[in-house]
Amino acid sequence: MRNNNDDLTLVRNYIQKYQFLMSEYDLVKTKQHPKYRFVYEFHDANGTDRRSFFKYYNRFKQSGKQKDLLPLDFQEKLEGK
């Protein structure tokens, strides 16, 4: 049986998802997105909570580190490596 304790697939997927959402959000803010005109449309379509998205978005923009896109329990998993 495979040991999945050290598998970082969820971490990698979470980072990729937030990087995609951030690039889409930046397009909406600059009014260049082909589908969404307003930020609330973006959040409704992607099923994201506005407050939690901005928490990770601002944290990442200030530090520039990918680990800041992760919740704390994922960050602890990365630091344990």
C-alpha cells in the first residue's frame, strides 16, 4: 500500500488554483476579462468567498511567496519537510 502522508498533490493543486484565480481577478480589475465585467460576477462564477480570496491575494502580493497562497495547515505540512 502506498504511503500518502508525504504526497504534496493537494498543495500543488491549491497553489495552481489560486494562481489561476489571481490572474483572472487581475484581468477583471483592469476591465480586460472577456467574460466577467464585475468582481462579484467573478466570485459567484468561481465559488470563492470574497474575504478569504482577498486574504490570500493580499498576503501573496505583499510577500511574493507561493506558500502564502496556502492555508496554515498546508504551510505547516510544507515546513515539516
